[in-house]
Amino acid sequence: MKDWQAEKQWYTKNKLAKRQIWYADVAADYERVRQRYPDSLIDGAIAAAGLSPQAHLLEIGCGPGIATCAWADRGYQLTCIEPNSRFYAIMQSKCALYPQVQVENVAFEQWTVQPGQFDAVLAANSLHWVEQDVAYLKAAQALRPGGHLVELFHLTPEPNPWVFELLRPAYAALPPWFAYEGETIQRINIEGLGQELLDSGYFQDLVVEITPWSQLYNTTDYLALLGTLSTYIRLTALERDRLFKQLQFLIDTELGGEVEVFNLCAFQVGTRID
């Protein structure tokens, strides 16, 4: 079982300057192949937070707008915080389509909080990049009384267990970061994230909804997807190149050049404690 808390601690122990450029080399692939959030999940989060169409949202770590555009398409006004300059450039081009969306190229830790200005704070697979005591405090400060923190999650995309076993030999010489999770462990991790929000002392009345997700990738896109995951970015260039060559061979020769991946996606909504 992967230690989710250890993973979070690893993220935040990296210096802010390193976190700001973490995805820089894979920004285009990230925008192209990362999992999107189902409409039903977003609509469920909106309902759980009771957001009106006029709501103003603060998004922490918007990346290249994977979640942003889905909310902007629904008419919401968004102020987005993104520290990575390459993600920021992608967002700048997207903002031309959404005049109600503004993006600031700054880390949330360095952003000057605007107390009580937002109806909701949105964080899509991003809050673990911010130190926990800073993340929840500043999110609560930014919210109006009774406002909501809305977190969206896509957990680790994985093939079926038998496919994972087929591909396992490619990982034999690598660090132990690639253990199989599966649905049971991913549900436990989601529960842990919810408890962490409650334990912060800033939020209550937690609402959680979990949805299974799957997508079929060809070999090229599957390897691109893996390349956007932090466990793979942590590898040396030589380790990653060797691994991807072995995976490409196995997928093309044993799986017909396609891999279907599965994971849980979820929202959790907490109400600010006033």
C-alpha cells in the first residue's frame, strides 16, 4: 500500500522554487492527456456547495486549466493561482475564451489573500502541493462566511491488475514507488484526505462523492500520461527512458498497443467554520 501521507510530505518538503517548476518539462503533455473530471462529478460538487451561477471562485494551482474550463463553461467567475510559468502561458491563451477567468502567476504561499472575497475555493489535485497549515488557513481566510472549499481528485491511473502484472518486470530495478493501489486503497486514501480537511479545524460538514473513471490510451499517450505523474518525474532521465522503452515494447507486443486505465475520482466539499 502506498503511504499517502508520506507522499504528501515528500511534495511539501521540496523547496517552493522546485515545486513551481515541477511540471515544466511535461506541461504540454499534462494538458493533452491528463484525466478530465466527469460532468456529473462537477455538478455534484456545485450542488453540495450550493453555488449560485454568480459565484466567484478562487482556484488554487489551476495548472493548464483541466478543471478550470469545466467551471468556466458553466459561467462561473474564477480567479486562478498558478505558480508554473508554462502552465500560466497555457492558461493565458485559454483565458481569451473566458473573459470571466483571471489567472495570476504566483504560488499560493506567496499570494496576498483577499479576506472574505470568494464564495468557494477550488483545488483540483493541487492542495497537496501546498504546506498543510498554509493551505487550509489561507483557503478559509479567502472565503466569505459560510463559504466552501471544493476539492477534486483523480487518483493514480492504473491498468487492470493482470496488465499491471504483465508490465511489472519493467519496474524491477526501480525504487518502490510504483506499488499497485486498486480501488480499496484509493478509497482509503480519499477517506484520509477528507479527515485531513476536518482535522485542519477550519472546515466542517464534509460531503464526499466518489466516481469510478476509466479511459483507453494508445501506447504513446499512455506513456505521456505516466510522464506527467510525479513518481515518474522523480526518476532520473536514464531510468525513465529505460522504463518507457520496456513498457512500449510490452504494450505494443502483448497488448496490441493500447492500455485501459482505471482510477477513482472524487469531490469533497467542506464548509468554512465561522
